[in-house]
Amino acid sequence: MAKVLIIDDDKGLCYTLSGMVRKKGHDVTCAYTLKEGLEKASSGELDIVFLDVQMPDGDGLEQLPVIREVRSKPEVIIITGQGDPDGAELAIDSGAWDYIEKPVSMKEMTLPFIRALQYREEKILKKNSVLINREGIVGESRQIKLCLESVSYVSNSDSDAFITGETGTGKELFARAIHANSLRAGNNFVVVDCGALTETLVESILFGHEKGAFTGADKTQSGLIKQADKGMLFLDEVGELPMSIQSTFLRTLQEHSFRPIGAKEESKSDFRLIAATNRDLDQMVQAGKFRNDLLFRLRSITIDLPPLRKRPNDIKDLTLHYIRKFCDIHGLGIKGFSPEFLEALVAYRWPGNVRELVNALENALSVARNEPTLFPFHLPKKIRIKLARSSFSQQATNEAALKKNIEFPEPFPNLKSLIEKTEGQYFQALVSFTGGDIKEICRISGLSRAMAYSRLKKYNISRRL
């Protein structure tokens, strides 16, 4: 018997929906405010939550990540009477099982409910039976846990996978984790750095060649695709794969057969592909720099890795892990670090992500080789300078705002109306400045996606310019 929570201020809908849930043999309780719903979600074991968006005391979408992270990690079905594409995008991006617009019949509500329960039961069984080999992946944040769930899912199939994320987020690490947890774990994991492939050598490197096929081919050489037979082929930075080879590689991916340079017959390779990129391949397709049909073929199962600045709660765990690792490698005594050292790490934006953090920690340990404690002073100068400049800029901005004399027209305006007017103007200008890019809107405004969407909807501002 599953436990279900309905968070909705529509008591009629709660009554009807509760009847459907009980008829299916499950336990159900209702909450008519968001606050009450959050309390019930946090205090009990739940399997499914039906969540309304427009609640009397807040926006349900803003609390969706919180509900998804309570102890029992329930599946959440969004129900709303004011649906819109942005809200649907945010709900799905935040991990909702489904997004349903009112008015809705019980028949339309029943199938998503049954499917969510089925998915949850299968997920729990799989989690209890399989222990994931993390392959050095560090972190317990919600974002990393979701990525690890994807690793578990992908590892239990033989489908190809596509990993996206900024430089330094650990794409190869996650690819190796997929391989280590798959049925192909005992076979080769072959890495292809597409950024290092030149158009003159790419065909030979991937497909191999026969002796005498070209000048310098003094012996037969198998390519990387053949070396990945029965194992995994990892195409790192696949966006850099030369256009001249993309059509040939697409056929190889579909048929798992290819012809080495100079060979009379085709060879076979039973490889599984994991491709990764830090580039926007959709934009590259529009610019004619990447084949659309190849992109469709690569996107079978996608894992989008978060940048480090989006998961600051993992910085302490990463710091402890790599300090221990480097101290052991270099034969150093166990080192501690001051609270200010960790504060500096959290405050920095890490444009190079985990890779930059790892390099910074190794550098700090080198500087503090004979000292027992790490301080901000031990961090690379580049990082310390950026932190200092950022702090100074913020302080100067605050002081300027305090010193500035603001004049208002007569009669003196009401505070609420003034805030709404200026806020609306701010968001209109922000959308124009960012071209409607919601990630940039959130970064500049400092708001969550849910709050940003809420403000745009409040002032009827479209992101489509």
C-alpha cells in the first residue's frame, strides 16, 4: 500500500482525488496550504505527492525541489489550473513525474498515478539490489544524486549515452562510472579525444588502416573503434569531430561495421558509445557545423552534469576527498583547513568546475607543504585576486546605493506600487538584455528558476522576443 499526499486548496478536487487513490487500495492525506503540505511531506514516508502550483501561501513549483528531497523522496505530480509552457519546463527540469493542467478528469489523473507508482516500485527494487560503483564521483547534493540515478539507469541497459556539461564537470568520470557498472565492465574502455583529431589522421585513428594504405603506413593498424569491440567507446568533446568524418561515423554507429583505410572488406565492432560535449550542438547544427542526423542518433539517453557553482554543498566533500588523496600521494601529513579556507572555496564561482578546484587544492598543498593547516593565503593568487575584487565591487555597490539620494515625484508613492513598477521594468529590461535566456536571467537576478518564472508571469513578460 502506497502513501499519497495531496497538496491543493481545492477541497472538491482533494475529495474526488482521494476517492480514486483509496479505491486503488492506497493511503491518502490532504493538505490545503503549502506550509501544511511541507510539514506533512517532511514528517512521514511518502510515495506520491499531488502538488498544486497556485497555493494561497505560495508557489508549489518553488517548493518542488524541497519535496523531492524529503527523506522518502516521493514522485511528484504537478496539477495546476494556470498551466503554461514555462511552468511545465520548470516542473520537468526539477524532477516532476508529470505536469497536468486543470480541469482534468479522474481517468486522466489515474494513469499518471499508476505509472508513477510502477516506476517507484521498480526504482526501489533496483536500488535495493544494486550498489553503484561511483568510480571516484564525490558529492551528496541533489544534483549529483540525480546524475547517479541516471548512471544506474543507463548502466542497466545497453543503449548509447550522451553526457553534457561545462568543461571540468567530470564527463569522463561519469562515462567510466557507466562502464564500471555495466555488463561490459570487464572489457576495454577506449577514450577518443575528438578535439585532438586532425582531419588528415581522424579516419586512420578511428577506423584503422592496412599496411601500405598511405605514405608512412608501414604496418597494419587497428583503429580505436575496433579496440572498443565488446567494450565502451568514449567520444570526448564530440562537437569537435570533423564534419568530413561525421557521415561515415554515423553509418558505423548504426551498422557497427566499417572499412579500414586500404581494406577490401568491412570489419565489425560490437561497441557501446558514450559521447560527451561542453558545446551547444543544437547551435552548431543551425550553423552547419554538426550533422543533425548524427545529433539525433547520439541523444539516446542524456545525462546533464551540473557546474560546481550550482552544487556548492559538495565543495566541502570534494575538498576533504582531494586533500586526503594528495597528502597520501605526496607523502604529506594529514592537513586541516581553516573555516575561512572553505568559505573562500564556496564563495568562488569555479569557471573551471571540479577540475579547477582539484588543481587549486593541489597547488595549495604544494605551497603549504610543511604547514599543518590550509588558509586562504595558500590558494592560487588568481583565485584570491578574483575573490578580493568581487568583495570590493560588492562593497562599493552597496556604499554607492546608500549614498545616492533618490527623489520621488509628488505625491509620494505607495511602497508596494513603487516596488511592483520598478520590478516590472527591471525584468522587462533583463529579458531584453539576456535575449530571454532563463539561465542568464537567474544568474543575473540571483533568483531561482521558479522565482524568475513567477516574476515573468506576474508582469506578463514573454521570453520570446
